[in-house]
Amino acid sequence: MGLAGKSNELVFKIGLFVICSLIFLVIAYPLYFIVIASVSDSTLVSTGKVLLFPKGVSLFGYKEIFKDERIWQGYGNTILYTALGTFVNLLFTIPAAYALARQEFKARRVIMLAFVLTMFFNGGLIPTFLLMRDLHLTDSMWVFILPFSVNVYNLIIARTFFENSLPKELYEAAAIDGCSHLRYFASVALPLSRAMLSVIGLYYLVAHWNDFFTALIYIRSNHLQPLQVVLRDILLSNQVFANGIGLGGDLGGYAQRYADQIKYGVIIVSTLPILVVYPFIQKYFEKGVMIGSIKG
């Protein structure tokens, strides 16, 4: 390679580094700003004086959030719904995807069509609510788990993986040794599907963690409310507090000064667990995120 070629390669690498750095800053800075804003004086934040470092540092927002007993109950509920819900999702989705991926299963196209139709048509909110009520799932923790056991998009991804990533010869070799479908699925297919399982599990986990609409519609008991609804209630009460309703002039100004700390603190409290979990499965996510889009 000549000097011109090396020079062009160096320019390309520098340009690529600059572009990647800009993309990283665009993604990372808003999260960083929320962190420093959650411990900074709200007045300085709203006037644009907090850009790179926190100013007027105070943990008032976090103290107000965590002294609310509903936070801990909401955390417990959400962790339970997320863990149990993700387990049930995988328990139904993965075996169904494996069965629908088997060429010898004659009814697979009809069943898959029935699944896909649900992506385009549904009964609507009111019929769904009436169904949940008749099944006695309203105001119950099971309404977060049982009615939404299978996500069709995730089912398609898992089925595509089983169809295209596991060689047919692998099952034929196992069948010659007397391996049944169930044993092949448990002993061969699942261990080779860790990347796909991690990605599908992450999709389900995030969906359960962020789910608040289900609680708004079907849950009435306060002790069953997930974290997202509890944080929403804190934000609403904080807004009233910040507007100074029922407060004196000085106290109202004090409330306004720290109101945004609670708002930004709520964002951190609700997203931090997912940010902590993600690095442990990132190595699988990079490989598995393309599972449903590449055939080969």
C-alpha cells in the first residue's frame, strides 16, 4: 500500500472516529444531563446554567422519592411482575417457536397465520377489559402475566432462529441416537440458543418493567401498583406541590426550587435497574439483535 493509500485510510479512520464520537455524545449526554440535573438546583437547571457539572448540589429530590413508602412496594411489585412475567413469556414463546419451526409439523402455517393476524386485529380496550373481568384477572397480579404470555414479534424472531440457525443435520444425528424432540429441544436447541434467549428475554423484561398502562386499566388496589404508576403519582403530586397550591409564598418558592430534582430523580430511579442489567447481556444482544432479519 502506497503513501496515498495509507493517508486515505488514516483520514477515513479519523473521520469514522469523529462521527462515532458525535453519535455517542448525542446518545450519552441527555442521560448524563438527567443525572446532574437530578442533584442540581432546579433554578440553575431551568436557566441553562447547568451544562457539564452539577451546581447547587442537593439530594432533596431523592430523599423525597425514597421516603415515600410506596416506592419500595412498587419496586417489589415491579421486580416480581418482571421476573415472573419474563419467565412465563419464555416458557410459552420458545417451545411454540420451536414447534412452528419444524418442517414436519403440518399445521404450522395455519397456526402461524392465526398468530400473525393478532398483530393486525384485536378486540379493542373495552372488550379486552370485559374479558379480563370475566376471567377474574382484574385487580390481580396475574393480569400482568397471563394475558400477554406471547408476543408475536418475539415469536417470529425465535422461530426464524430455530429455522435458519440450527442445521437440520443436527436433529437427524440426534434422532439416530434415539433422541426425542423434547430431549433435543432441552439438551441441544436451548444451549445453542443463548444469544436468542437473551435478546427475547431482554425485550420481555423491558416491556414488563415499563408497563404502566395495564395497571392503570385493570388495577385498583394500591398494594398491587407497579413502580411506574407509583412514580407517576409522585410526579403528579410533585407538580401540585411545585405550583404552590395550599402553600405559603416562601414555601412555594422552596418547592419550585426543588421540583425538577424530583422529576429528574424519578427518571433515574425508574431506568437505573435496566441500565445495570444490560451490560451483563450486551455480548449476546449484539449477536442476537439481527436474528430475525438475516436468513442463512
